[in-house]
Amino acid sequence: AGTTLTLAGSGTTLSVQDSLLIYNAELADGGKTVQLATSTTTTTSVIYNSGLHSGAGEIEIVDNDPTLITGDGTGIFENINLNNSDASGSPVSLGANTIINGELTFSQSNKLFNISTYNLHLNATAIVTGTSATEYIQIAGNVGDGGLTREYTSTTALDFPIGVSNYTPASIGFSSAPSTYGSITIIPVNFEHTATSTDNE
């Protein structure tokens, strides 16, 4: 707790089986790739983060079993690559509120990132790549869900690649600069708003 573990040396990849725990400390990847997979004796891999992942490298989930990203709700990641090839439609899921500073990459076709009822917070430096109508951030679809949050530092529109049972992305920007920038959270729900004037549109 309270310390930093920095990856060094000539190796470019560190392989981790079953569980990666960042507990009240910092994992500095040193520009290297930390690959997470399950062993033959387990069926689910877990990333627990109550600290900070930093660096120009990435945590790459290369599992072929489901992966749960969880923690105490304060965990911050730099770059995460969702490369899980499990047969399920959403092989990577959240079990706690999570923050990303860098790049969230969708590397597998037809795979969703299920954040369920939790909040995924993308800071101002965060980007999302590899999304489409079949690769997006999936939310549980309840009004009280945490949703997807994006931080703004300019008027430039930011994309929200989200959906529930279908892909319903949003893009929000500003026509003029506010006095103070902040964040916007989108929480899609899977039913029509009660105040619509025309049904089913």
C-alpha cells in the first residue's frame, strides 16, 4: 500500500494468470504489456483495482474465459485492451465503479463490455477505439445505473459508444465554451420515455 511497482528490463510482456490485484498502490507498466489470462484450474479471471495503473503500456485481457474488473470503486487505469475471446457476448464485465485515463480498446469482434449498473468514468485524456454496432459499452438499462461519464476540457464533441440490448451511441459537444468545464453522464434505458409525443420512435 502506498508504493509503486515499476516494470523494467528488456521484456515487453508480463503474463499474469487468474488475478491481477492493484491494492492501494501504483502499478507503473513502464511501457510494457501486462497480459491477463486464466489458468487451466480456474474459470474466471479477476482484475481488482483500488489504486492506480499508469504508463504508456497497457493491461491486455487475453483470456478465453470471462473476466471481472472490480475493486473498491476508486481504481484508475491507464490503457486497457479488451481482447477476451470467451464465447459469451460480453466476456469482460465491471464489478465496481472504474476510471480510465488512457485508451479503452475493443479488439474482439462482436464482443460487448458489460459495465452493468456501475459507472465507467473516462477522464479528459481518455479515448475509446474499436467500437461499432457489435462492439460497445453495455449498460444494464435501469434509470438508476451508473452509466458512462466523460470529462470535458473543450467544446469538441465526445462520443459515448453505449447501448443496452442495441447500440444507441451519442455524441455531445458545445457550441460555446462554458465558464467551467465538467462531465456528462449518459444512462440509456431500454424503454420509451413517458413524455414522448409520438410512440415507438
